[in-house]
Amino acid sequence: MNCRHCQSPLTLPFVDLGSAPPSNAYLTEEALRAPEIWYPLRVLVCEHCWLVQTEDFAHADALFDADYAYFSSFSSTWLAHAERYVAAMVERFGLTDASHVVEIAANDGYLLQYVQARGIPCTGIEPTTGTADAARAKGIAIVEDFFGVRLAETLVAQGRQADLTAANNVLAHVPDINDFVGGFARLLKPRGVATFEFPHLLRLIDETQFDTIYHEHFSYLSLMAVERIFQANGLRVFDVDELPTHGGSLRVFAQRTDTGQHPRDPRVDAILRREQAARLDCPEGYAGFQAKTDQVKNRFLAYLIDAKQQGRTLAAYGAAAKGNTLLNYAGVRPDLLPYVVDRNPAKQGKYLPGSRIPIVGEERLRQTKPDAIIVLPWNLSTEVKAQLAYARDWGARFVTGIPDLIID
């Protein structure tokens, strides 16, 4: 395999998580009677541009289809994050009713609803039908397509250039990262700004966040790799924020190379220096991650086995993609974890891919009163524990398996 950015041959391994089905390919009752497609889940490092990337096996149109079941609006924490983002961008860049905001991967309108509420014209790009329909139901204009140079040029021809583009947690999801980034350079107005949010590779490594790795994530991003990719495709990074979301993310601000006028903030070079200190620009920076991953996985699995042997009852919360990575790598099945609760009705009544653990509504917790609740989306553990605080009344404890086994 060659690097999806610079086409250099890939030989440096980062981590091998065995094999798994796509993490968002939830199963119906009917699908349980059919075989699942499992793909190898291996990650390699480009020693030329230092882009960390999943080995190619699954295609994007198979991963992000009409049944894609991730809806952003079911997390109150994420909605609050989106609302703060909109307020900050309006203030910083002076957006008005004469501006145009475009969000790539608009999902169910979780963010653009706040742009629309301010009277600012906006357009969402969203390739998955279910989430696109949910956004349309909120009155948001949606283009149901994958983003890249072709779509950007179509939008420009329609007079829909952007003053601001938002791309939250999508840069890692694109197989052709050059075409994707090149689309922003074409879509932006001469003084337009593009923002990108993505989990920071440095945090992934430091905290052994291996459950962030799944087939829908084609890339795992450092700022040094992102800056190289942007430079090659007509964008220039001028600022960056560090965020707590998804276990530690970056929000990168970029502008067109040919016309952008924002000065480079010192925070950009400060983060680049930290990445260099962590040796993310040499093979040594990636050594040892497999061993740390196996230790975390083994501790989690040992806890589940011990709970069963001791007669303690367990349940899980959050049918999230990252949870599927953890459960499938650990080989967990319903004998160890009988069900997972999720607030999303589109997931309830289905089964987790691979593990085939049933997904149920929250009322099941009150009925069964488990001794412990495994919070699979550990990055939302504060929100989940507040939401399920009533479980403390029967003595339930909350457990997260990553970054380490924590029993609260």
C-alpha cells in the first residue's frame, strides 16, 4: 500500500487490531442469520509525510451508506460544543446575514441549526441519507453527496462560495484526503476561513486511545501531517486550538494560500514543537503502541471475566463506534456483556457489529439494575454518569476501559 497523501510506500506498522466489521454497521434481526464482512484493522505510518493511516480494505461508500446510524444530536455535550463554536466564529470573523457558512459532514444539523438561528445563510454537505433527512427536517439546506474538488466547483458555479467552512470529525474519515482538502481551497471566498476538528494523534498515543481506530477513520492526524497536506492542496494553517472533545482534539484554522491574510498564531508552532519532542517525525515515536494497547485490552477483558465469575451483573452504555473497536478486539460477546443501552432509536432493536450484543433503550437499566455500567464512549463519561445518576440508588458503579480501567 502507498500513502494516501504522498504515495510513498508504507512499511512502518503502528498497531494491528486483528479484524472487525465496520464499526457503524449495526445488525438487524434478519442480518443475524447472515454472515458479516470483517476486514483487517491494521494501521501504518508514512515515513515521508508522517500520515498515520488505516490499511485499505473497506470503501467509503460501504461505510457511509443510507443506514449509517451516527446522529450527533443525541449528545448534549456535543450540541453545547457546536453552539459555542458558532458563537465564537460569528464573533471572531464577523459573520452576518450576508455571509455563507458551509458545513462538511453536517450530519443531522446539530451545528448548522445554530447558524440558521442567527439568520446566517448556510448549506450542509452530508452523504448519508438518514442524517441528511434529519437535517432537512430542521429546515437546513442539505446537499447529499461526498465532498471534494468536483462538488466544490459545482457549488462555486452556483454562487455558493463560503465565508466559513466547518469540518468537524470528518478529515479523518476521507479516503482521498488530497481531493477533500483541495475542495476547501476552491470553495472558500478569497478571505474565507476553513476550520477542521479531529482527534489529535499525540493524545491518541499518549493515552493509548486505540478505540479511536476503526475502518471509518482512514487517517490519524498530527498537526505536522495536516500542515503538509494542506500546503500541498492550496491551504495554509494560521491558528489552532486544543479541545477536550473526543479525548483531545485540535481545531485547525486554515485559509487559501493565494489570498488569505490572517497572520500565523504562535500556537501553531508550539504544537508542532511538542509533536517533534514526542518524535512523531521518526519511527521511534510510534514504537511500543501495540504493547500498550494489548495491556489496556487485557485489563478490560479480565475485569469482565472476573465480574462474571463473581456473579456481578453488567450492562454497557453507548453503542458507539469506539466501543465496537474495544469489544471486538477483546473478543467480548453477550455472555460477558448482555446488552448495551443507547438513546438513539435508530440503533435500538439492532445489534452491535461483530459482538452481536443487543442494543436496547434506557428502560432496561431500571428493569435489570446491573451492578456496573460500562461506559463505552468514555470521552462522554461525565455526561453519561450525570444522565444515569439514578443508578447510584441501587449501588451501580460506572466503569470505563480506556484510557485505563477506571471503576467509579
